[in-house]
Amino acid sequence: MPSRRLLPWSILGLLSVLAVGALVLGLVEAPAAGDLAVHNAAGENLAAGSFSAQISALEGTAGAPTAVRFLGRIDYTAPDIVRISHIAGRTAGPPVVVLTGTRARDYLGPLIALRRFSNFHRLGATFTASLPVARFVPPVEAGLVHGTYRVAVTVGGNRVTAFTERVLLITPSGTTRQTIRYFFLEIGGEPVVQPAA
């Protein structure tokens, strides 16, 4: 029969082992600081209830110059109203389009996607991440595509103030480069101040 004096030390030893295990598990499973900053900032934008952003899309193929495909403004009002104002570039349709429901939420896709990406690296107020484009296609087609998807996110005042998506897509039929820039003008009714570089 163990001594009564050993029982408190045994319990203390067991609790110490559990505490160290919890600490190690927390360090291994916790999101990286860069990921957490971007995920929280994107969540703040979405929770603000409204925002306005200027969007530009550039596209080019191998051997052809990059051209402006679209320059416009998006005004979002929660839960699901998006007003798209066309400024310049190729487009077929009216200069202003108002979308609601699922079609409106589709325009939030890139901002929502920021909350799913990981491995962000910080340089000042900008966080960058890079992924292979094969992750965005069905597994059957993954072997046919190569290239990278890069995103650079600027965070200021705990919100995303701008972000740029760059895609280099290489397929058997050719190479395409696309850049889409989102520059937030207003979030939640407040003007956006871009952080110093």
C-alpha cells in the first residue's frame, strides 16, 4: 500500500504531465500569427455590414500583353446585396448591375476565401501566401494544370484594406496570367485609411 505522503506528489506529477501535454498540443495545433491576423481581418470586413471596394482585373496570355479586363466598384450591403459599377474594360451589359441572394454572395467569395487560406507570411502590414493552382481544380484535372495562386493582403485597423490575387495557370492549351486587385474605399460606413508601407 503506497504511503499517504506519495499520493499528493503523484497527483502533482500527473497534473504536470497533463499541463505540459496541453501546452505542446496548443503550440502544434494553434494557427500561425499571420493566418490568424488575415482570418480575423477578413471576418471584420464581412461583419461590418457594408463595404465599397474598387476592383481591377488584368489578364494576359503567353506572348500577349496584359490587358485591363475590368475596372469597377463593388458596393456590398449585408446580408446579400451587391451593386457593381462598371468603370472601364471589356464588359457586356449595363454600367450598373445590382445582384441579390446567391449571385451577390458569389462576389464575396474571394474575401471569404481569405479565411480558408493558411501559411501567410508577414512583411509590415502585408501578408502573403502561395498555393499550387492544382488545389482549385477537380482531382481528375489536377495533373493537367500547373502554376501558382498568390495572394497579398494588406491589413490596417484590424480589417483587410486591400488584397491582390495573382494566378499563373499553365495548361496543355497555353499559359494565362491574371491579377485581380481589391482596394477597399469604405468599410462599415467609415473611410479606409491604408496603412503605411
